[in-house]
Amino acid sequence: MKIRSIKMREAHKSSNGVGSFCSVLWDHQGEHIVTASSSDSSICIQDAFLPANPPKIVRHHRDGVTALALSPNFTCLASGSVDHSVKLYKFPGGEFETNITRFTLPIRTLAFNRSGTMLAAAGDDEGIKLINTIDGSIARVLKGHRGSITGIAFDPKSEYLASVDSIGTAMIWELQSGKTIHVLKGIARVIGSDFSSMNIVSWSPDGELLAVPSLKNDVVMYDRDTAEKLFSLRGDHVQPICFLSWSPNGKYMATSGLDRQVLIWDVDKKQDIDRQKFDNRVTCMAWKPIGNALAVIDIMGKYGVWESAVPSSMRSPTANVPVLGSKNGHGLLFFDEEEENPSASGSLSDLGEDSHGESEPFSRKRLRKQHSYDDDWEEDVKEEFELLPKAELRKKAPHSHRDSSDNKRNELKSVPISAGQKMQEAFQPGTTRQLLGKRRFLCYSMLGSITVMEHDGYSHIEIDFHDTSSGPRVPAMTDYFGFTMASLNENGSVFANPCKGEKNMSTLMYRPFSSWANNSEWSMRFEEEEVRAVALGTGWVAAVTSCNFLRIFTEGGLQRHILSLDGPVVTAVGYKDELAVVTHASPPLPSNEQILEFRVFNTCNGTQPRRGRLPLTPGSCLSWFGFSEEGHLSSFDSTGVLRVFTNQYGGSWLPLFSASKLKKPEENYWVVGLNTSKLFCVICKSPDSFPEATPKPILTLLDLSFPLASSDLGAENLENEFIMNNMHLHRIQSTIEEMEAAGEDTSLLDDEAFNTEAALDRCILRLIASCCNGDKLVRATELVKLLALEKSVKGAIKLVTALKLPNLAERFNAILEERLNKETTGSTIPASTELKCDTSFNAQAALTKTHFTVESSKKLELVSSPSLNLLAPSLTKKRSLEEPTKDVDADTENARARKLEMAREFKNAFDLKNAKKLKDEKDKVDEVKDARKLENANKLEDGEDKNGEANKVTTQRPSNPFAKSSNNKQNTSLFDSLKKKVKTDR
């Protein structure tokens, strides 16, 4: 056997010098070769005819590209990456089209179905996503593998999907039901964390055989329907096989091994016919669709073409390629779309020319399928889009499936299944997904966290409190049950795990932090059901199971209550005596909207105080559910909307936060909890939706705010503050009513309620100022009616008076007068309430600091002054407690008198400058009077007539001695001389 050398060209550079997994593909005409490397973020589209030409580079991933797939019509290229994203491009141009989906961990493998309408993607995440390439929706997620999924392949007959993982387990899935029909454990090698070579599965082109590299350096062939081992290909490989590829006609197979050899096999003869030795291990191979050539690429990113891989003396690898369908006008393959409706006689001649000489049994099978599903051509296409391949197409189905009746088939036809409508699975708030070899959270809350690190056969669990000064120190524990969820409070923690086979039943365990008795830890095991969610409260533990049972235990382990829920559980949380459970109320709507219901139980008195539908944003799912620090029930959906339950309007959910305006496109919010004004969350960089346990995540505090519409005043912040204060005031008042009904002291809450009312009034005053500036006077009138304190209404009157709005001031005065009349006609106001009303509100926050100037025309004019604040007028004198109650007429008269007194206060408060002038004038007049009195006294004492001149001067005194004139100056000088003379006479 002659060994030929193959020229290898570098397509990607190895960043680590050791090598990484690389991929290679051919297009349908053999004109282009596509390559990628898990250590390079770029995709290279090489010219197969002119390999020396520079390749076309496609760079859209942020990290290495781990998987490639071409649609069957070779117009769409898909790529998966370590950056957790799957992208689609036009081919061969390489133009980016869309991010079709994202994972939380790296992607390892991709595959298109035969029609190109479905893309399967998988990797280190626990499930295989089946994605509709038409609209990008997730048709189904197949879960069952324990390790990273490294290989997937669609059955050419569109019935099955085969997959294999990193721990050597292969599975065959039925596409219609999404269930596994065969699980083959331990048939492939365990690759661990080395993804430079991966396990692979591959269907033969006719779909009859499934090839899997085995543990004995060979390839084992399994039957498509029974999964029985038929035969194996064993030759000169001295180390395990890491990749295989079928020739287009299925007669030959190429295998590459860790021994750096590539062998070509004649599958029918079960022997190798050629081989090639390479310098480095070959990680991927692809047969040329036309011609006799094999493209290979090694771990160092070098690719080459093995021309004449099959000896020329043997049949070509592209001769007699099996044809399972034809192409439609769009270039996409649709399942059995070439078939025409058979005649009533069912003769084979009515199948048309597209049968291509297929054998009679296959034609009869097609007739049975056509008889059971007599849909037209468009319905067949629709079924292909919705991933509904028919299970009746299996040729070698197990006995139970072969015995299915026509009635069952007709029933399946009449009840269509929408793959995009999927009920949300149960989850535990604060729990993160399992990361291979990394620590993760079983619980993360405002109180503390529970972390787990998995080892071989057991796990290590640690419990930490955020406030180490108040929380107890809890020793670490070893977990042999494989707990996947937990809950935590000040007194203890509860753990649970799902079923792991018949022997490993679901277990619930409670562990108190301190107890007066020994052996206070307890556990429960469940047969034929598994725990889906757990919750913890004051003196009780709850678990919701797959049988829709709500089981409530005491803190000591006594089984207290067992309730049947109305639907499958989504999640459960606890707070003190309250237990909240969310369940599915019905299947999702056609628009994929989840229909959820919440129920709140009081475990202390055995009641159900609240129940109703749980609102979600259309198209979203519930991502967090819990209680705030004050005990208010809250929810957070996948679109970033936080809702809090309130008793207003008969029990409603208020949207207190929306991430749409705050969140950046590359950010995700992982909620931890909330209090009265803040949302506590961890910001994760997309595509990660949850944080890693190491290092400890950093909490971010976000302000709660309603998603308000854009106001015509531009005062959204004030309006949000107004609504928030109203909500807080309503909560406080409701709590006061409950405490008064229970006979408890409410003095502290009374003070808090008054402070909240004061804050609300300050906010309303600022809103009134904004409305006046925006000429929204009707809105300002509505706001003044909402003021709680009389002092605030007077401040509003002074505010609009300063803004020169007399009509509005008159209306405010009428509102104040109406309020006073209502108060006086009722009972006398208690002294404590009067004292609370004696609070000064500064209107400076609503208006620039100003003072008033009175001109001769008596008009108001605003003059800027930084030294004087516009203060709200003080309250009128309080009525004495001993004052007897007056009749209605007297009260009305007093109200009018107070109104006139307030008007006089406004009038006398104008212009400090003129007031000073008046004071100076009065002082000068008094001085003149004193001088005259002194003069008369001297004249009477001396008895002399020496004051004639003084009398003459006095009689000539002008009427206005302070007028700015020459007479004023003359009189001043005469008056001075008179005073000197009088002094001399003394």
C-alpha cells in the first residue's frame, strides 16, 4: 500500500502551542473549503481550486469557533463558539445574518436536519436545542446527558436524532415526542476536559446504520431502530478513534485516531483499503461532494486535501448516492415532498417519477404513511417547519410501536403539537446551573449563600452569611445525595435532590443551625415522585413534588399538611408564616405566553389569604420569585420587569422596575432581593445569565421606579416619587389598621405615616410648581386637593400668588375654605393632630429664592435675591382645647376673619425698603417733637421773652420736613442754631 504525502497549509494559528479542535467543511460543488479552530475567533473560507489565494475571513465571534455546519442547500453557514453563541451567515459570501441562539456555556457541536429548517446545537450545557431556522424559535430542548455533548447527528429519514457526550454515553431521540428511545452507556471513551478531540456519532447516508467510535480503537455500527450492535470496523489504529466521516454514497468511511493515522474503510467488506500518516492528530475530515477527495485538518490548524482517497480501481465514493428526497423551488429539501397522493387502488405506479427505483417495501411504507396522513403539500411543509416528523415512518420499529392502530394515528393527526409552546420548568430562586469542575450556588439570598463543589462521588457544601456578626457559623458538610436545590433562613437550611434512577430516590433534608437536642437533623425520601422546589419559614419546611403535592413539615420533621395543587409547580418561597407557591394554570398560549398562578398560604393558622394569576410580560418567563425585606411578595421576569403585590384595587401587581431603559445590551440582571426603595441584583455580562460562585459576586443596588410614560411636563422623577410615596403611605396605613385590630401599639407607625405624608406634600408642592410653569393649571388644581396638611395648602396659595396666577390662587383659597368648613362642621380636631400640623414647609424647592417689591401702582414684581427665602405662611393660632364648640354661622364668620387676616399679612409683608423709609421718617418726626417740648419747658422756666425768634422759626416749619428741597435744608440749619442757643441759655 503506497503512502502519499499530503501538503498541509496553515489556516489557523494555535495560540497555546499544544493544539485545539479544528473543523473543516466542503461546499456542494467542491469550490470552497471552510475551516475553523477553537483557538481562533475567525472562520476561513478557502478557495479549493486556488488554495494559494488569501481566504475570506469571517470574524464575528469573540472567542474560538468550536463547531461548523452547512445547510443542505449550501446557502447558510452556522457556527458555534466558546463565547456561547450560535451565529448564521450567508454562504459563500460570509455575510452575518443573525445570532440564532445563545447558551450559558461553550457550544461543541452543530447539525442541520435534511431540509435545513431545523438546527441542533449542543455543548457543555445540559440540553440539546432544536432551533427553527425560519424564525429562530426554540422548538424543543432535549435533556438527558450528564456530560458535555460533543456530537449530534440528524437521522437522514428525519425520525431520530443521535447524540454522544464526553463520558461515553450515546442516546437516540425520537424527534416527534422528544423522548429517548435508546441509551447506550459507556460505548465511547471518556474524554474529560480535553476537547481537542471529541466523541462523535454519524448516520450512514441511507439512515440504516449509526456509527460510533468505541473503546477498542474501532468503530461500532448500530441498528437504527433497535440499537443492536451489528458489526465493527477494526484495523490498524493503535489508539482510540477521534473522528469519522461517511463517504457520500455510504460505501466508504474515513477514520482518524489519536495515533495520527487516517484510514479509509470499505464498509461492506469491513476492512481498510488505504491509510495516511500525519505529523499531527487530525481532528476533522470531510468528503468532497463531487469527486474523489477528502479534506482534513489537524490540531495545529493546518488543512490539506487528500486526492484519490479511494483507489481509482474501486467504485467512486460519490457513485450511486442514496436519494431520500428532492429539492423544491427554494432549494430546501422537504420530507417526502415529491410524493403525490396515491390513487384509491394504491398501485405503485401512482407514486410518480420521484421514486427513483426504490424497493417495494419502502414504497409500501410510504403508502402507509400517506394513508395515515393525507395532508396536502403545504401542510407537509408546515409540519417540517414545526419539527413534526411522523413516528409511523420507522421501518424496524419495536413491536409496541408497530402495533399502533390507525385510530391512534388519526388522533395524533387531529391534535397538532406546537414545538414552540413549552411550559416553563420548575426552578429554585437563587440557584445557579451546574458548571463542570466549578463551584456553584444552591442558594443565594439577602441573608447568605449555600455553595457546592462537586468531587468524585460526593459534593462539598458550605453555608455563609453576609453579616457574619449576626449569623451563626455553620460547619461545612459532605453531600452524598447530590443536592441540586436549597433554601436558607436564620434558623436552618433545607436541601433536596431529584430522582437519579430507581435506587436513588428524591431526598429532602433539613439541617438546623442550633438546637437544644442532639440529632435534630432529619431527612425524608419520596417514592415515585421527586422534589421540584423547597421553601423555608418560621417553624416550618415545605417541598413541592412532581405529583403536584405540597408537603409541609414542622421544624422537627413532623409531616403536618399535604395539599394537592392545581398544576405543575414553577417555584416556591417562604417568609415567616407565609408560603408562596407558583404553578401553571394552563398550557401556554399560542403566542408562547406562560399562564401562571400564585397562592399564598399562612402555615400558622392554615388559611390562604391571597390567590390569583401571576402577570408576566408577553413572551417572557418567570426568572425570580420571593419576598422583599418588608415581606411584600415580588416577581421578576426574563424581560427585566419587577412586580410587587399590593392590596390596592382588590389585590394587584405593581411594576416597580423595568430594566429596558437601564440595562445595556450586553448585561443581564440576576435578582437577589429588594427592600422599600432598592433592587439588589448581580449584573452579568451577556450571554451569562447567572454569576459564578468564585469569586463572590458583587451586588448592585438599583432604584425602584415605575415605568412611566414620557410626561409633557418633563417631571417623570417627581411623578415617580409621588406614586412611590402614595404606595408607601397606603402600606403603612394598612399595617396600622391590622395592628389596631389586633390591639397592638401603633405609635411608631403613626410617626412614620406622618413623615410620609409630609414627604408626599413636599413632592406635590414641587409638582404644582412644575404644572404652573408648564401652564397646566387644571392639573395643579387636582394636585392641591391631594395635599394632606392645611399648612401645605397655604404654602401652595403663597406659591401661585408669587407666580402671578390670581385666578389659581383664588381657586386654591376656595379649596382651603371648603376644607376648613368641613373640618369645623365635624368634630373638634384633637390637640395631637394640631401639633403635627404645625410644621413649616419651605417652598424654596419649588421656586427660586425671591422677595417682593411694591411699586406705587401696588403691583407685584419678582426680584431675585439670594439672601431671602420664600417661606410658607405660619398657621393661624390654634384653638384652645377648653373653647366650647360654636355653631355653624360663628365658624363660618371665623373662617372669613382668618381669611382677611391672612390677606392683611400678605399686604403688610411687601417691600422691606419702604418699611425702612417709613421708620426713619417716624424717628425724625419724633425728634422734632422732642425739641419743641424742650423749647417750651425752657421758656416757662426762665420767664423771659427770648423765644420770639424760635417761635418765628417754628411757625415757618414745612409740612414735610424730610422732603428733598432747599426749604428742608434751610429749616434744618435754623433748627440746629436754635438748639445751640437753648443750650447756651441753660
